[in-house]
Amino acid sequence: MNGWLKSSAHRAGKISRGSLGQLGLALKLINADIPLASSLFDNHPISTHTLLPSSLTKMSAQNSAGIQTLLEAEKEAQKIVQQAREYRTKKVKDARSEAQKEIDEYRKSKEDEFKAFEKEHSSGNKKEEEKSNTETEEKLKEIKELGNKTGSKVVDDLLKAITDVKPAPPSKDQR
């Protein structure tokens, strides 16, 4: 372990001086491919394990296999989530189209109902309109007949009133 690493670790207060020496020795032994004896690390948490380069390789292989398994599980989970999204999207589209069909059916039934109501009530209006037109025609005929019968007398009376003028002084009531 170089001096810079020792002084940095010591200044950080994370490793004691005795542990620094043991850590430096452990690093030299790992680089030299010499197995570590547990007696070197009596006070260190690693002291219960004997670290060999071959065991490090096995551990990294196991870690790599574990990571690979996790990556595969993550990919599988992404596929499941994607399928769920697609399923939800499909269901939403189906629900919208079904709702639109129901709306169209309801609208058509209400339009038919309105047309039937309109036809029922407008036919009553047409009957009343025809009845009114008939009564009006009858009244007009009566007026024309009355005018034909007494029309010449009315004209004579009007002409007589215009031609026979009798001047009279205005009365006090008319002022």
C-alpha cells in the first residue's frame, strides 16, 4: 500500500494504524497470489474467511451469474409490464368503442321517440289547422253572401249620406 493511500485512510479516521498495516499486507498477498491466513486478521471482520485467488474468481463468477439472473428477471418484468400496458390500452379502446355504440343506440332511440311524439302531436295540429281553415272559409262565404245580398243597399246608403248633407251647428258637447 503506498504512502498516499495510508495517509488518506488514516486522515479519514476510518481505519486504525494497526488495521492499515494488515490491509497493506493483505493487498500485497493478494497481488502475489498467496493465500491469506485468518491469523493475520484476528481483529478484522474478514478474519473468519480465508481468501484465495480461486475463491475470489468463484465469488466474482457467482456475482456475475447473480447479476445476469437479475438482468434476465428485469427484462422479463419489463415484458410483463409492457404486456399489461398493451392490455390496458386495448381494454380502454374497447371500452370507448362500446360506450360510443351505446351512445349511438341511445341517441337513435331518443330520436325515434321524438319523431313519434312529433308525428302524434303534429298530426293533431294538422287536424286543428284543417278544421280552422274550413271554419274560416265558411265565415268568408257567409260574409260574401251577405255582401252580395245587401251590398247594393249599403252602397246606396253611403252615397245618399254623402250627397244629402245637412249642415248643423256644433253642439257644446262636441267641443
